[in-house]
Amino acid sequence: MDFRSDNVAGAAPAILDAVIAANHGTATSYGADPWSARVEVLLAEIFERKVRAFPVATGTAANALALATMTPAYGAILCHEEAHIHLDECGAPEMFTGGAKLVPLPGGDGRIGPDALRDMLERTLNGDSHRVQPAALSLTQATEAGTCYHPAEIAALAEIVRGRGMKLHMDGSRFANAAAHLGVAPAEITWRAGIDVLSFGATKNGALGAEAVVFFDPGLAETFEFRRKRAGQLFSKMRFVSAQLEAYLAQGRWLSFARHANAMAARLADGLQRLPRVALLHPVEANEVFVRLPLDVVSGLLEAGFRFAEWTDAGPGAIRLVAAFNTDPGHVEAFIAAAAKLTSAAA
Amino acid sequence: MDFRSDNVAGAAPAILDAVIAANHGTATSYGADPWSARVEVLLAEIFERKVRAFPVATGTAANALALATMTPAYGAILCHEEAHIHLDECGAPEMFTGGAKLVPLPGGDGRIGPDALRDMLERTLNGDSHRVQPAALSLTQATEAGTCYHPAEIAALAEIVRGRGMKLHMDGSRFANAAAHLGVAPAEITWRAGIDVLSFGATKNGALGAEAVVFFDPGLAETFEFRRKRAGQLFSKMRFVSAQLEAYLAQGRWLSFARHANAMAARLADGLQRLPRVALLHPVEANEVFVRLPLDVVSGLLEAGFRFAEWTDAGPGAIRLVAAFNTDPGHVEAFIAAAAKLTSAAA
Amino acid sequence: MDFRSDNVAGAAPAILDAVIAANHGTATSYGADPWSARVEVLLAEIFERKVRAFPVATGTAANALALATMTPAYGAILCHEEAHIHLDECGAPEMFTGGAKLVPLPGGDGRIGPDALRDMLERTLNGDSHRVQPAALSLTQATEAGTCYHPAEIAALAEIVRGRGMKLHMDGSRFANAAAHLGVAPAEITWRAGIDVLSFGATKNGALGAEAVVFFDPGLAETFEFRRKRAGQLFSKMRFVSAQLEAYLAQGRWLSFARHANAMAARLADGLQRLPRVALLHPVEANEVFVRLPLDVVSGLLEAGFRFAEWTDAGPGAIRLVAAFNTDPGHVEAFIAAAAKLTSAAA
Amino acid sequence: MDFRSDNVAGAAPAILDAVIAANHGTATSYGADPWSARVEVLLAEIFERKVRAFPVATGTAANALALATMTPAYGAILCHEEAHIHLDECGAPEMFTGGAKLVPLPGGDGRIGPDALRDMLERTLNGDSHRVQPAALSLTQATEAGTCYHPAEIAALAEIVRGRGMKLHMDGSRFANAAAHLGVAPAEITWRAGIDVLSFGATKNGALGAEAVVFFDPGLAETFEFRRKRAGQLFSKMRFVSAQLEAYLAQGRWLSFARHANAMAARLADGLQRLPRVALLHPVEANEVFVRLPLDVVSGLLEAGFRFAEWTDAGPGAIRLVAAFNTDPGHVEAFIAAAAKLTSAAA
């Protein structure tokens, strides 16, 4: 019973079937194949407008390549201080942008607030030519804290950066989970709210390894083809990546997978927060549960064979549980029951 | 009947089956999984020594990441003037190395000769501090011309660069084809001949999308883990990449696939060179056939539905035919027959 | 009466005389000249050990080039959150290091404290391979707040980073002012306390434009020659830069210039802090005075023709006054008198 | 008697006097000073149009920064195979552009011919997305072979690149020598012929250390301020660099200095080519003489105390003599006389 991450899960059968089906005959290499074309069509339907979309191998590549289209080397990319691009990509955005600076902003529950953003732009990165020039804002949806930005929150941040000529990126490695939670049209939390480029994740939600960089700003897309090749992200047998994305997007699978994962997380949160000495660290809106347990309960759960991440950055007893597209409800109930037993025993 | 490239072919069933089999239960992400461990064991057996090996997504990534461990930013990487890293990777080695310079060397049939190498190192890149410092030599095996370096040829080049503290890289996107042709132990054309790092290709020879960077010099491997993550090449669900490599390496599949492709290319070459007004441009040693045909024959073959690459760099009438692990012998005979008919008709 | 910065001052006559004297006959270009050799000898005397030293054009270049020898592209450089390298060099360290990340640390009066450093290394940059790897710590001496690190403070920080294989850089654009204030041997606040590389400033203290990168760790110096050329910092007529440094270092001029500047700053601080409604923002230890004045006093001083920097980052009424090697004591007294008159008038 | 290079010469008295005169009072730092403003005015007069101009420290910095405004990281910069940017800047253009590729072109007497340029653009760098994208052409004026491009030659090359959206750079480290030789208006060999950005050298022609990057395309200038700061090329006491440029440009000094140097080179060439067994390697049009002498004559001249560069790239006996703004005519005559004596003695 493994809640370490959504990336310890395997692939969804429907997605794997699509890969198997794609293995037929020869196909033009490097993305000029029908699977890749259909991915763009499906994304256009989902986002209710024409888009340019490019498959890449990993979320880190999607983010770093997207950001590289949005900033000069002397630019600054503003992001939440816990953003994956800042903390967990070993400097990939710096590499792909040629050395732009990531500027962390504080904010509760993983969200950047307008005041912190405005303050940084007015007091520090105010265009002084001795300083890096603010070029982009990157939002994570769902956030690193498992919460979601509402359309109006995104629009408020977009308004601040627009007036300064900045671009807006969304790290959507868990975009499906956010869309499922919010229940709004995908357009409402992307281009209609001001997003220029979206890293649209599939790997964490049932693909083998496939992400799409989706451009709502066609001008930014112009250089992407060269940047992707140069970054070693242009697959020769692209059909096997695009087939994953096609199956993921078709028939609303991306949303139904996310709804399941979110429901499992919600059930975990609901069950755990009723226990004594247990506190949720953030509201549970997507598929992640951040919770503080008594230390002996953490030990007891590990000894019982449950697997999860100890979240030491948040202090002793903090853990993270992540549900996936295929999380077994029985595992969820077993976890809650074990935690209940351990908390009552310890009391 | 499609001879455009080995990457228009699909995946070998045994490799796809391994991917399907890997989709079972949860697995630790980011490479700490049993499939990845077994890939290193298999490579150690094949190369008759301990190695470090890291899966990546594409051949371009394998090459650029390998080279990044071998050169400072002010270094030079010497390679053949037609090398993929120089001509066909959109500047990936420059990006991954932080701006090192690729220095092209001439040489017949795709091979660098010792004189051209020595001349460049003695006359131009001789350590002058105003110039880039020679850091690495990259050989392509099989070469871009479809030929192979023999062990003694590699050793002779290695001797020249060793005395200058340079490292030696092999771009082995078609390493299997070279090993199959030469019929020597893989160690003989790699570390025993002086190679430090090998880009070991699988995609062109039956995988969906998987390459391994193989380090014979363990010191060079030390930074790789960070470089790979930073480059967006660390897959979260790594098992699906490593499972491909495991199946490819197991039971000698990599060699048997390559032997088939080579045999198909040899048959094409043999059949074509007997025809009037047809000339092979290079010896056919691996799975590529470069040949010059009369222009009307080229047109006739295209009209008949055969697909292949027009190789305009080599002048009018030059074409490239590539055989894959699954090339149908009937397609080969059909091509030869069609060419025979067209050449005799035109004569 | 201009207190905006020490770089609005001109050049010291003794330094300009040395430039004039260097304009005699031909000289080997690119640093292989006797002036450059003598600079290294003088620095060895000052630091009581053999050093390697390289002149460059600006403080930004000195810092960025020094840091480039200390970190891989996937490394982190820890520094104070107000450090010049982080805030005021438009991303130069990121450019010269190939994209390393600058990680800001908090600390009062411009100094990094051991707890903040240890906390970052233990909780965040703890070697996790998904994160940048801590490679260097950069200290500013004198700090951005005009204060100085004592030898024991440097040694305490050095001990923390040494155990982790990190290197230690000192941004000494005002190194002379710190040395003059502390009254210790230069060795005590550099290599004996653990510093590996020093950016030794001269421009702010009487040179026309000359800084030296001083290596106490000879291994780090090995690549510098190439990095400097590649960065466009290798002057062909180097004698005119080295002659400045020679004159600056000879006869203790660097220290006597700094003592004068420090004394002028101390006098300003002493005079101002006796006034009502005036508060020093930091202890005045080098040649900078950060002080908060009533807003009407700030206006009055500007109207009276005094020039200084409004330090808005520190809130309304904050200003910075900088004294130089040639600051006129009469200007200092005039400033104090004007401030006294304005504060009493306003009271 | 030292003919090694024009950068072994000192500074012109008029230029040094301007530096001395600039050392008066305080001045706004970082280029917002009257000297810098006057440099732009003088350049506008010389080029008969509005320009943006930025002083930097070295020719390498001028070239690399200029090129960085003209190419994306995935771009190619075409240049002569002997260009300083390609051979002698230790990879500076690669560093400043974030890894663009320099593509060498052949051409007699240091000049790129239209056929080699067109061939490269049509056959190799033809926009294929797997290859770097042609972004700029860089011409050296005067060339590395001491020859000059005529206005029509530049315009012919410009026409080829314009149609492809490429930009045109001129490395003018010896621009004055070229302008003096050609006797045309500076505009004729720059913007009127299609040049977008000029690296305008002063150091080799009498300055201490000062070059200007001159933009004829104002759009390209927009990012320069940030790039220069980020590269450590923004001098705080800029007046001391700008004062050099002002003196250099005023009263036609740049041209009169160059005329003297050219005349000295012409006299050397004239005297030497009359000698037996002596051959000029290139026409002498600027201030450099490339000549092949018998080996014993080379030895004899060195033994007699003459200093010059042995030009081994051009084979045994090849040497380079460079005249400067202050070359003594007596030294020239002495050299010719010594060579004459040695050649006749040996005969």
C-alpha cells in the first residue's frame, strides 16, 4: 500500500493499449506522424481554441523548455518559494534559459498572493538595469501544497504581470487534478485567465512518460521546435509518446483519472482529520494529503508496511500521501483504519 | 516499403512485451527500481567489466550529456565533419556543455583519420590559451557513412588524444550494427580501445525510445546523476524505459536485431551494385546503403511507392536506404527488382 | 558635495601617475608583462603566502569569474540575500557559471549567520539529487550594510561549509575598507579563516578600473586563464590595468586610502547620530553610512545640493552616504552642519 | 624594434591626456556621464546617422556581446575560418550567446566569398529543424589576413543573408585601418552596405583599453544594456574608458593613427618584396604584413633583436609584422635593411 507519489503508480491500461496499437507499420519520425497531429486537435477541443502543442519526455523538460521561450538570459522568473522549478529540478530552468534567475515568492498553502508579487516587482525587480529583468511568472496548478488556484486568483496575478510585459506560465504536472477539483472549463484556468504556456502533465496521471507543452500564445511557440530538438527532447519514434497523450486526452480520461485520485485523497483527508492529534497541513483539493501525525503513529504506519513520504521540511511528524489514478479504495480504508488504531492506542 | 530510416520502424515485440510486463504494481520512481539495476548488470556482462549506465530518452540527449561530463565550457570536442553531434542536433552539445566548441575533422567514408586529428592538435588547438582547449574526441560507431571503426583504428586515435589528457566518446546510436558487423567483443571497440563513455543506442534497433549512457571511466560518471536531472532526462516512471533496455540487452537481442538489419543492407548493396550506372558511395558495413542511381531511376522508384531519403549533400542521384531490425526481405528483393527494371529500361 | 558612491570619485593621483609611467616602449600583451608579475609579488607579500592573481575590468567580472571556478553548472552558491552578486549583477554569476543557482540567506547588518547557513544546508540543500548541489559560499567584506566580518565569524562559517566539500569566496570590492577597520593582517580574514578566492577591489578605492581575482587555492586557479579570456576580460594592453594595481598595493596605499574613507564615514555617522530624529540603520564600520532622516531633512539636503542615494529598500527617509579615498573633510562637516540645521529647524 | 602586434604598443599621448583630464571632480557612474554621451555624438557624426554605442573593455567582449544580440542559442554565426571570433577568443561567442555555433567558411586572403556563403546556406544550414538556424554573418574588417572588404563586396554578402532574416556583424578591431586604406566614408562599409552592428576597435590603434559596440539597428541595441552589465563589462568609472574613445574619435585621430600604421606596413611590404626569396602571403592593405622568408633570414632577424610573430599556420618561414599608430619609420628601414643584408648574404 504505497502512497509515496503518483509516479510510483504504473500506466493506465487504456494508455498502454494505445502504445501497443501504435506499433503498426512504419511512421514518419520526429513528430510528423498522425498521432502527434491528433494530440493537437484534442487539446484544441479541450481548451476551446487553436493551440500549438509539443510532446516531451518529462515534467522538468516541459517546464524548462516552456520557460526558455519566455525569458531572455538576463530575465527573472518569479515563482512560489516551494515551486518544483525552483526547488526540485536541479537547476533545469537555469540551464534551458541560459542562466535566468528564479525568484521565489512566499505564499500560504502553496499559492502566490498578489501582494508578494506586487511588492517584489515594485521594490526589488523594478527594471533597474543592474538587476535581472522580470520576464515571467510561473504558477503551479495544482500547487505544491495540493491546493488549486481559482480563475479569479490567476486573473488577478495575470493583471499585475501583464502591465509589465511579462509572460505567464503554468506548471500543470497535476493540471488534471486541479481541473477536476475546480470543475471549471480548462480554458477558465488557463488562457482566459491569462496563461500563455501550460506544461500539461500526463505521467503522474496514468501515462508511461509523456507531457505536453501547450502554447496559447502562438508567438512563443515559434522557437520551440528548435529548442526541443536542441534539448534532446525530440523523440525519433514520437508516435509512442503521442499515442499516450492521445489516449489520455480522448474520452475525458485525463479528468476521470484525476477525479478518482482526488476522491481517494479526499477520503484519506476526511478519515484522518477526524482522528485525535492529527492535523491537516493544507486544505486537500487535489490528490495530495499533507498531514501531521504523532511520531509514534508515523513509525507504526511504516512498520505496518504503509509507504509514504516523510515531509521533514514541515517539521516532525509531517507526512505526504499521494493518490493516483488507480489507487485502490481498500488501501485507503486500510490506511485510515491503521492510523485510527495507532492514534487511539497511543492516546 | 519504407527505407527512409531505422527510426520509421516500430518497436520489437519482445521489447514492447517487456514494457507491458513492467506495468505491474508500484515501483520506486526516478530510477531506483529493479529494471534499472538489471540494465547495469546486463551491460557489465556484455562489456566484461563493471560499468555505470544511465537511461535517457533520445540519442541527442545521450550524446550531449555524455560530452558534458568530458569537457569544460572552454573546451573543444573534435569529431568528424559529418558527425550527428555537429550537424544534426541543433546545437545540443553546445547547450549541455555550456558552450564548448565542436571542431569538425575531415575523413573518408565517415571515419576520422589519425593524420587529420594530429594535425588539428598540433597546428591549431595546441593549447594556446586564446583558443578553446581540446577536451574530447567523439567517434561515431557505426559512422554516418555506414562504415565501422576497427579496434586498431580506435586505439590509434585514442593514443593521440590520451597524451593530451583528452577523453574519448563514442556515439553508438548504431553501436549494435557495428558490433554485429565487426564480430568482435564489445569491449574491443570500446574501453579496451580507449573509449571512456559510450552512447549506447536502442531506439533505432527496436526500442520505443531508450538509450543508455555507459561509463567505463567511473570518475566521469560522478556528476551524471545531477546533469541528467537538470536536463529533464530523469524519467519518474523509469521502469518503462529500463524495461526496454533490459529486453534489448537480454538474450543477445541487440545483436540479433542488428545482424538482421545489416544482412538486409548487405543484400540491398549486393543487388544494387550489380546494376548498370549504379555506384555505392561507401562500403556497406552496417545497416545503411548510400548509393548513386540515375536520376530517372530515383524518380521511378519514388513513383513506384518506395520510400527513401534523397541524399542531396552527396550530389544528384544519391540516396540513402536504411534497413531495420524488422525489415522484410521481400521488400528488399522488391526494391532490387524495381531498380533492376528501371536501370535496364533506361539503358 | 557628492556622497552617492565611492565610484563617483575619480582616480588617485598616484595610480594615474603609474598609468602614465607605464606608457613607455612596447610590452608583451595579454598579461605577460612585468607590471602584472609585480602585482602577484605584492599580493604575496600582503597575504604572507604565494598566491595566483589575475586582473580583470570590473567587480562583477571578478566575482562571476571567481565563482565560475568554484561550482559546476548544477551547483548552488549561497550568499546573503542583499549580496551584490545576487541583487546587482544582472545575473552575471548565473552567466559565468553556466546556470548555477544563487541561494539567498537572511542575516542582520548584512552578515550571514551560522544558523541560517546550517539550516539551509541541512533542510533544503542537503544533497538530494533533484536539487542543486551546494558548491560555494560567498561572503561580502565589507558587507552590503557597511559592516565587517571578524576572523572568527568567517572561520565559523568556513567550518560549516568545509565538511561538505564547498568552497569559500569573498567579494572584496571594499576589502581594503574592511581590513582597515578590523586592523588585522589580510591573511586573518582570508585564507587563514578559510577563504579560497578573493575578489580584491581597487576601483572603488582610487583606481580607474582594476580588480584582482586572488587565488589562495592554487587548484582553483588552473582554469582561470581560459575562463578570463573567454569572458572578454583579458586585456591586450594589460600593463595599463596592472600598473594601477601595482601602485594601489605598493606602499600600503590601498590601506591608507581606505583608512581615510572609513574615517570620513565614521565622522559622518558620529555627527549625524547626535541629531534628533536621526537613526543609523547599521553600525558604521567601513566607508558607508546608512541612516534614516526625517523626510523633510532628506528633501532639504537634496535642495541644498548634497548628493546621496535614497535607500528606499529600507523604507522612507533612509539614505546611504559613501565616503571615498579622497572625500573632502570639509564636505563631511558641511553635510553634518546642514543636517543639524535642518533637523533643529524641523523640530 | 618590435613588430609583434599593434597591441604591444603603448597609448597615444592625446588619448592618455584625455584620461588625465577626465580625472576631475565626481561623475555619475556606470556610463551616465558626459564623456559617454559625447562618444555617441562623435560616432553619429562619423557614421552620418544616429547610432547607439556602448563602450566595453576588450575586442573579444565587443564581438561576443554584439553577436549575443543577433542570434538565439540555437543559431549559427557564419564567419571566415580564420576569424578571431572562431579561432582566438577561447569560445567567448559561444559563452555570450548561450551556445550558438560558429560556422567557418573558407575564402582567400581572409575574405569570405559569396559562393562559399551561399553554398553553406543552401546545402547545409538550410533551415532543417535538426540543425542550428543561420542567424548572423560576421565579417572582419580589416581581415585576419590584413586585407579589406570593399563596399560592394560587403553589400553582395549582405544581400545573400538579408533574404534569410540574418543579421550582419562587423568585427572592426582594425576598422580604422580598413577605413584609412579604402578611403571611403565609414558609412559606406558599414550600415549603407548592410552592417547592423560594428565592433569598433580603439585599443590596437592607440587607446589604453577601449572598444565601442556601435548599433546601426536600434532594435538590436535594446537588450545591450542588460547584456553588458551581466557580462561584467559595465565600468563603474566609465568616464575613463569613454574619455579614451572621445579623444580617439575627435579630430580624426582614429584615421590619422591608422594612416600612419598602414603607411609603415606598406613600406615594409614594399621593401621586403623586392628582396630575393621573399614572398608576400597576402596583399598588404592595412597594417599587417604576412611574408615568407628563408628560414635562415628569420633566424638572423631574431638574433639581431627584431621581434615579430612566427606564423607557423602558414608554413615554415612565414612571419607576421604589424605596424602601430606610433611605429618608428627608422625601425621599418632598419628591418628592411637587415632583411636585405641577410637575404643577399644567404644567396
